[in-house]
Amino acid sequence: MININKFVSIRKKLGLSQTELCNGICTQSTLSKFENNGRIPSLKILNSLCDRMNINVADIMDVDSNKKTSHKLFEADFAVIQLDFPKVAQILSSVNKDELVRQEDILHYYYLRGLLALNLDHAKTDALYYFNSILDANLSKRNKIYYLLALKGCSQVYDLQDDVHKARHYYDIILSSISNVPLEDEDSLLQFLSILCNGGEFYGRNDDYEQSDKLLNMGYDLCKKRHVIYFAARILYQLAQNNIAENGSPQKTAQYLNDSAAFARLNNNHVLLEKINKLA
């Protein structure tokens, strides 16, 4: 929920009258109804008013409300890792996009909607719409991780359409931009690992095992360094597939598969366990 008292307090501390604040943005009546009667204006107007006061809309949100929404989106990320897209759909159905005010949450929502359209609804056009909405937004230029995630999403769409040339184009852009990505929290870490994992799987399917192994090993080293296991199973499974394709030692393949199965059991990833059993 928006803390209107906090909004008014900030305006007054800045010495701005209602007329000065709303000039060129909205009518004074709109601002007055917001401050005095709790009638919240459109998100576009609210963003413009906050920009004039040099704050973000998130700054006037109750902390519990921000945390609740972020937690839902974070929970959806875990469902993506387990390839449980019906659960992703269930979680997103409880999120009202029009009530999202934090820039990060808006980008996060679009990314998850794109994955859902691609993997559950098989609506490639809808998926491209969501991913391109991120790329077209000025917001993504200030948030590198979502820029890379949107590129990955576009590549996945073209990969499913068997347009390897376009899919590789997007992954090649990712490779040129992958350095110095800030991994400030667990969510950004998991999202970055998803980029490395999906990139490794893509290059492996297209016989570029050198590039695939490079991304996968980078991801596995990051898992070990940051003590996370969520993508370790898929990374090791793809390394096993690469090793088989390159006629590597059966012992190495068996080790990859055993380790992958162990992590998959820890994550309750039954989809991947079935694939491992078929390959073993």
C-alpha cells in the first residue's frame, strides 16, 4: 500500500506547494484528491510526481507490501528452476501488474510472464512481447540482469522455432555483456545462473561444446563459491551430455550424472531425474 502521509511529508520538506508539484503533470484537483481523500492517480502520474521530488514510488510504499510482492516473484523463480510452470501461473495470478510500483518488480513480472507464455501456453508471440517490453523499457538499461534475461528469453523463443541463427545472435550479445553483472542478492544470483545454464544448454545442443563447457563451468564454480545448489543439477546434466558427445571417458560421464542426480533429489526436481535415468 502507498503511504500517503509519507508522500505529503516529503513534499512539504522540499517546500513544494501542490500547485508547484503537479504543474505540467496533472491537475491540482488530482493531487488534492490523492493527498486528502486517498484517491491514487495513475501509475504514470504517480511516477512523474515522485520523479519531481527525486524519489521512487517504492520510497512511499509500505515496506511489508514491497516485501510481499517481491517474495511472490522470488517464489515463482524457484518454480521456474523446477520447471513447474503451472505453479508459476498460480503465483502470478495473485500478482496485480497494475499495482506494481518498484521498477525491479515490473521487469521481474514481465520476465516471468514471458517464460510462462513460452513454456506453459506455448505462445511464442506473447513471450516475445514480454521480453521485448523489457528491452524497450529504459528501466532495463539501468538493470543489467533483466536486460540479459530478456535477451535470453528472446533467444529461447527463436530456439524453439528452430531459428538457430537468430537464437545464437541473442546469446552472442549476452556473451559480450556478461562481465561485471552485480550479484547483490540471492535473486540476482539465481537469475544470473539461469543465464549461464540456459546458454550452456543452447551451445551444447548446437555442438559448440567449448562455449557450452565454458558457461557451464562458470556456473558450477559460482554455485560452489556462493554455496547454492539450485542450478547445479542441470549444469552437471548438460556437462554429462557434452562429455558423451565429445567421446569423453564413461567414468567422467557417470560422475556428472551421479552428482546431477544428487542435486536434483535435493531440489525435488523430478523432471530432471527422469531425464538422468534415461541417459544413465
